Amino acid sequence: MKRVPFPEGWHLDSSWNWLQQSTLLMFYNIAFGYLTTVDREITARCIAIMNRVDPELVTYMQYYIDQCDPTRGENYKLAKQFGQQLIDNCRKVLGQPPLYKDVTFPTAAHTEVTVKKAISSTRGLFGRTRRSAKSRRIASKRYTKVSCDRFANDQNLVLVLKPLGNADLHLNSCVLKYPVSPDKVPLLHLKHKVGTNWEYSSNLTGVYLDILHEIATSGTTFKGKNALLTRVGKSRDHRVLPGHFPAFGSKGSALTVVLFNQGSKQDVEALVDYIYSILGLNLDYILPFTAVPENGHEIDGLDDKSELAHRIMLVNLLRLLGAVKIKKASCHFIIRPTQVILPLSPNHGLFGNDGLYSESKISLETLFNRWNSES
């Protein structure tokens, strides 16, 4: 990790180093008996290893597996068997771009307040209830076979469908293709414009859900893509994203973290200039997830903080997109548009007592018309 300018930042591109640690950790977890069954977490870790593998790592892994003596016990036998299987699958994906495959559980925010009034925020199972771990597992052999058949054609996932030892394979769920009803609107859906109104489209929703299904099964690649993510945080929080890079950074990926003030027009323009002129990147995605809480500000209590929050969440977000448009036009990037994931909210003044938050969010919806009405 090295320092980069503007005006303070960090650049990480050492996925190969974290990969060696990940493989060794998994090997010793099996050897010492900590890992006895293949679950979704192990599946995700195996996919992460395969996404970062290179010929040097295969040689590195093969050396440890060759040195593993299966006569030392059942755990070492499993480690050798599982490790060799992982190596064989890694060899099959050498030279191929990394693939994103979603094998995790849907999660939702879970906040707890302890007896000492400490607040703890975690991610829990979506729709979590007070049930035992046993009830969460799908023990049906019929369902497990259906799940295995669904992945049978994916040679990259063979290793995660075999249980270690005599342990049961608990593949809790898989993504299924469901027909989309034109009458019932699913929670996740798409709309299309009819006249001046946006209406639910069952056709677009069906295509979208099929694409999500394909991503979850066959995977999708982000090779050669560049994304900009903005977030709110104190200066000491600048290591949050770098902390995720060892787990999710694939081969060829890099993460550059810079500190900037989205409330400043000068910083917004300098950030875009830094991306296009200094880093030489062309943005494919922008995720402007910058939100400023305004709790306690009713309509008769709007102050300078409300104006600052409005400028950060709306005005300078539009300036950011405008600055990207200028750079793309000047560089003649005509056939490579940037997709913006807008941080919208259903809060259109329903909650109240939150300053100009709802005004900032609802105003972003005008961009659905602006992209078509403006040049």
C-alpha cells in the first residue's frame, strides 16, 4: 500500500498477497478440524481464491498439498483431498477473467442495544426469527440434489458441492427462476415510461430477474470496469474500504481511496479531474452513497447544516455527474456510458423532522427525465 496525491489517499493492488494468506488459512482450518463441512461461506472463499489465482499460486498451493501427509489423521486426509480438488479447479480458470457469483444469504440490518446502552449494528439473515440453526438448514436430500443438478454444468463449483468427510452438505437455498405475473408487482421490479408516468413492466422485470439468476449461477465479470463510490465518514474511517479489499479484491483489481469534501464544488471538480487526468480511468459506474443525517430539523428549524446536507446529497451530486459528462465529451468517450446508481428513498416527507433530506432524495428522481431531455 502506498500513498497517492489528491490530497491524501491510498492505493491497494496486492490481491496476490492476500490470496496466499487466504489459501493457507483455509488449509490449516481443515487440518486442525475447524472446517468440517462446506457451507456458503466456504463456497464464497473458494470462488474468491479462484478469482485471484495465477500460475505462481498454483505452484505455491501444490507444494503445501504435496507436503501434507494423509497418514497423520482424518483431518489431514481431508485437507489433502479438498486442497487438490481446489487446485484442479484453479487450473481450469487460469487465464480467465474473475467472475462474481452470489452464493451468500440475503441479509438485513440488525441493531442491538446492550444493557450498557452500547449500540451494535450487524448484518443478519433477512427475515431473521428466533429459530435454531438446525431449522435454517435444508436437510432434504431431494432439495440438495436439485441444487447440485442446477450447478452440475459449472465445473468451477464442483469443489463446493462435495461435503467434507461424512458431514452433510447444507446448501440452504438457490436462486430459482419464477414466472413474473403481470398483475402482481414483486418487491424487486422495473418500470418503464408510458407518456409522462412510470408504470410497472412485467416484461422488463422478467428480463431483469433472469439476468440476476444468470449472475447467481453462471456469474458475471467486472474486468476492465471502473467504479466510483462516495460515502460519508470521518477522517479516521478512511480504512473501512481498504479493509474489504483483501476479501473481495480479484486479480487485476485495484482500490484507490482519497479523502474529499463533497460539499465543496472545487473538490468535486478536482476529484473527477484526478480520476480522468491523473489515474487515466474512464468511469463505468458511479455509486454516490453519500447521506447526511438531519434528525431534529423540522420545517421551522432549517439551518446551515440543512443547506450543507442538501448541497452534498443533491447539488454537488449533480455537479459530479456534470463534471464526468464534461470529461467524457472532451475525451470523446461516446459509446461507453456511465451507469449511476442513485441513492433514492421512499421518504418523501413521510417521516418528517429530517430537514431537507426528503427534498434532496425526491429531487434526484428528475434525473430519470434529464438524461433524455438534455444533451
